[in-house]
Amino acid sequence: MATARQEERTQRILQAALKEFCYKGYREVNVDVIASEAKVSKATIYNHFKNKENLFMAVFDYAMGQLDEKIHHELNFLDLRRGGKAATKAFLKNARENPDYSFFFKALTTDAGFVSETLRQKMMDHFLSSGMGISRQQLRMSQERGEIKQLFDPDLLFIALLGMHLHVLSYLERSKQKVNLDQCAEQIDEILQSGIFA
């Protein structure tokens, strides 16, 4: 078990690395700069994280964990039907307004040059397992309560919902027009209401 001092050092490394990766991109990041910002040696970083890719994935998980916490903090619902729009809006708002998160979503959805395809796949696997405000378990429970049509495979539905949210983020990023997040959340919710709910 890590000591309080080790935990604090790991937090400094993750926060310094988050800043570097988000503002410079994966390829341009220099681990020496992260070490300097975190006030640790480069060897300490490589003791915690085997290589730059492992550090990047730890930072990705850290950022997604922070985002998930923010979403859950803003929401307090058990009913997927009533809470879907609020969850969508919270996700889009937090993902769009925080550059630390938006970098990772760009890497997942838009520019293949941000990261290698192998690294993008690892990011996607981690992202899908995170749930981001909704879990496979919630979908299964909603289906068991009869809220969601029985014909849907909850795992496939989960991936489709996350994909829809990611593509809306990509659209918002590329759109030259000012797009209202409430309208986006309403439209996604309308698709869900008319499509998946029993």
C-alpha cells in the first residue's frame, strides 16, 4: 500500500503529465519536462510508469476518472429515462469546457495523428470500461425493470450510447456555428426516448 507521500508524488506526476499531454500532444511531450514540473527525477517517473505510453494511459484514466466524478456529482438519479438528458448534458458540458478532457476526446474521435492507432485502441478500451456516467449494469437494471426494450443487447447499447456521445463531441468541436448543449442533449434524449425505451 502506498504511503501518503507516495500518493502525493504520484498525484504531482499525473497532474504535470496531464498538463503536458493536453497542451503538447502525445508525440511532443518530453518526460524530462514532466519530471521537472512534478519535482521528481525522470527515474522516479519510470519507476511508477514503465514507459511514456503507460504514463499516458495512467493520465488518461486519471482524467476520465475526474470527469466521471464531476458527472456523478452533478447528477443524482436512478431512473435512466428521466436522467438521460441531464447525464448527456453534464457529459457534453464537462468534456467540452475542460481542455484537459477535450484533448483526450479529440484523440479518440477526430485526428488519427494525435496518437498511434494501437494507443487509440487502448484508450477506447479503457474509456468503454469506465462507463462515463452510465454503466452496463445500469442498462441491464433498466432492462430488467422493463424501462428498456428487451430486444437490445445491453453491451451493444452501451457502446452505441458512448459512440453517439463521442461523435456529438466531435461535431461540436468541428462546427463553426455556436451549438447549444441543451439542444444537443435534448436531441440525443429524444433519440433514446423514441428508440430504446419500452
